[in-house]
Amino acid sequence: MPENGTYATIAEIAAAKKINDSYVGRVLRLTLLARTLSRRS
């Protein structure tokens, strides 16, 4: 969603999905970590 410009901020994503913004931030950080780990393989 951030990639295509639908939502500009974590708060916007959280409000749209009706979840906590801190949870959205943690999940987004985990997606970046997964990319880093998959490159090492």
C-alpha cells in the first residue's frame, strides 16, 4: 500500500484497517528484515 501511494503514513494504514498504528509499524519493519535475510541466502 505505501508503494502505490494509497496511504502516505502508518497512521493512515492503521485507520483504514482499524488496527493499532504501532502494530502496523512493527509489521512494516519486519517486512524489511525479511528482505534483508532473503538476500543473504
